Amino acid sequence: MNSLLEPGMLVRHPDRPDWGTGQVQSHIAGRITVNFEHAGKVVIDGRKVELRRILDGYSIHPNE
């Protein structure tokens, strides 16, 4: 699902709920830069972490 992420989309990190909601800044070659509410700007390896997209306040994940 990370392959569908584009700048401006809202996401959450599945293992770091304390980071809050993040906004995707860029997605280049599997590396996703996200600006999180409580963690600031973080670069995520999209091959290792499946971010959860937020739609209308709800987390969207294919395995849920």
C-alpha cells in the first residue's frame, strides 16, 4: 500500500502511535518522508514499514 502514497496524504506509523498523524512530504525509491505531529520529519524505509493511510479520521490498512 506504500506504493500508493503521495505527498499530502495523511498516515500513521503502525509501531509508533505516539508520533501521531503524519503528512507525506515525498516518496522516492521506497523512501517516504513524513512530517509527524509529535516526531517531526522522519524518513521511513517503505520496504520495512507499511504506513497506515488515514481517510476521514480512520486508519486504512489492507489487513484490518
